[in-house]
Amino acid sequence: MGTLGVVLAAGQGKRLRPLTLTRSKPLLPVLGKPLVEWVLEMLYAGGVSRFLVVVNPSDTRLMEYLRLDSDFRETISLAFQEKPLGMADALRCARPFIKGDFILAACDNLVKPEHIRQLVLAKQEPGVNAVLSLCPMPRMQFNRLGAVVLEGEWVKKIVEKPGPKAAPSEIASLPIYAFSQALLNYLDQVPISPRGEYEIQDAIQMLIDHQGGVKGVFTAWRMDVTEPADLLEMNIHLLQRGYQVRLPDPEQVGGNTLVFPPVRVEEDVSIGEGCLIGPCVYLEKGTRVGNGSVIRWATVLSGAEIRDGETIIGEIRYPYPKILKGEETE
């Protein structure tokens, strides 16, 4: 039947506010495609052929996208998580539909497809019950990711978001995994954490303690979107590598405006006269740029209007609040 990919897309994305006040995190735009579509593409290119996406049942826009607009709509099934109670709870909601080995991925992390293939191959080795995606990480970033302790290539301990001081190593565990069904047996034993969630790391540690066979595979490249600045960084990074580039049509641009690639300017965008646009600019559909504006290394989301003579460099512009520079928001 092919490899199953379970994608967790029911979270609230609180740290991404105000970007997630009008659409959920999986629908945030990355160069014209929702973030969740990039995750599905990554998994498909890595050998995944079927998808089970866990969504909040109130997120009708996401469900409509997955059922009608995604390139993978014919291979997507849905499971539902009513409350944002963590990855272990989300996986528990998906458990009735999982038969055999599977890939588990959050909807906000990207790695190269080759890494997904490495996870699948490593999971097929004798005695392997799980494979974790690992990468070196400065201690200051362990408020965002779990940390692991290795013995050779085997994971002996995993801690969820320990913080810089409590991190047992400088090796991070990314929210992308290959699991056997053995992990599912421990989900009901996971206690609620001080954060009020059921952490997948607790289930993994139980698997380590009782059965072992949890391996780590390193990835040299990753990107995630957990804070507003991350969305800007991802759009810039992908533009620099030639993804989804689109120059504006002549009728979208006023006189004496210069556009410096790479950029992505979507349909239903209007740019005034005498502007400087680019490089590394993403203008989502529905944006308006006034005369004499300068936009560089920036993302402007739908509904935002750039006034005459404004300069935007290294920022995200959003309808409200007026300007967002990527500060962490709660």
C-alpha cells in the first residue's frame, strides 16, 4: 500500500500570532502555497504515498484546501483533534487509521526529501522500532525543540523543550519521525505535561525504556516556521534557490518601477509608479503597493497596503498590526 505519512496540522500556532489570527498555521503562505503543502511535497518526494492529516474539526478552510485544492487530495485522509493537547494526543486521534510503519511529521518543519528516504530505510533495519530526525543545535534554541542523548547511533534519552540550562546535549530532535506501531501502545500512558499537553517525547522514552531500538539519523538542513520571523526567512531562503519565482505582469506595475529578481508577485497585486521591488520579495495576492515605495527582503501578506513612499526592508507586512518584524508573540 505504500508508506503512510501522518501530518499533524491541528495546532493553534500561538507563537505565530498575529499571522494566525485569520488563518491557521498550516495555511500560512510560503511563496504561493500553504505551508502544509510544502510538507506534503517533502514527504511525497521522500517516498510517502499516502497521507493522514490530523486537523481541528473547526478549521474548515484547511479541510477544504486538503480535500479540493491540494495536489495530493486523492491520497489524503483526515483525522480530528478537537483540542490542542499535544503531539501524543494528536497521534492518538490518528491511531485507529494507522496500520504498520509510518512517518510522523509536524506541519511546520521542512527537511530535504533525501532525509525522509533515510528515515524510511533506517526503520526497515532489523530491531529498529523508531528513527528520530536529529541535528546539532545551540543550547539557546532548546526552548523550541527536544534534546537527545546518544550512544553511537542509538537514542537513550529524549527530553521535550528542556531549555538551554537543562538540555542534556546539543543534539536536537526534530518533529519528523519514522515509527513502528509499537509506539502507539504507549500513547495512553503519557501523562499530561506542565505545559498542559501530552508530549510525544514521553511515549518515545517509554519505547526506549521497554523495547529499545530507537535510532537517530542526522539531517544537515532544516527549516521551520514557529515564529513570525521564520516565515520571512523561509520565503527568502526558497526564493534565493529559485523556487516559485514569478515576475509581475506588465499591467501590474506602474511606470518607472524596477523589479530585482528573485521575487514572487502573485496575481491581483498592484504596484505603483517609481517603486523599487526586490530582491527576495514575496507579494501575496490582494496586496497594494503605493507610489515610490521600496520593498526588499520582505514578505507582504494579503490585504496589506503599502503607502506611498514607504520603505520595507527585512520585514513582514500584515493588515494588522501594521508592521511585524518577527518578534516572538504569545
